[in-house]
Amino acid sequence: MTEQAGALAVWLARLRSDDPAEREASIRALELLGDPDALPALAAVFATDPDPALRLKAQTAGKAIYYAALHRSREIGGASETEQQLAAEILAKARARKADRRLPE
């Protein structure tokens, strides 16, 4: 088990504590770890925790992890060739419309 996986397992277990302070600390730690494997557990806290403040913190942490993972995946993969072609076509059309507006009548 990697160090990251070990830390994730510890914080996920603490997320089920009866102590709200320990659950809150776990939410913060999971957000800092940023591991998308924490998302189902954070979603469960958001859906079922009796403390509304902790539900909000779990939602916020889950969003931060999700969007960071999404951003990383887009940076790594970049735009596909099809997406690049489509973007170039849209840009060309926009430039043509802008040029048409500048022509005197």
C-alpha cells in the first residue's frame, strides 16, 4: 500500500467517527490529499451527516477534489485533434464576422 493510499484509508475511517470534530478534520485532510477515491465517502457525508455545517464542508471538499482532477486530466490529455479543428473553425468564423462588420457599405 502506498503512503497516499494508507493516508486515504485512515482519513476515510475517521470520516465515520461519532465525533463531529474528527469528521471535520477528516474532511479537511481528504481535501488536502485531493484523491478522487475520497469522493464517494464525501458524497455520503454530504447526503447523510446530521450536522449541516459538515455536510457543506463535505460538499465543498468534494467539489474541490473533483474540479482539480478534471483540470489535471485536461492538462495531461489536452484537446483532441477534433476539438482543435472545431476551435479553429469557430475562431475563423468569428474573425470573418468581425471583418464583415468593419467593411464600409
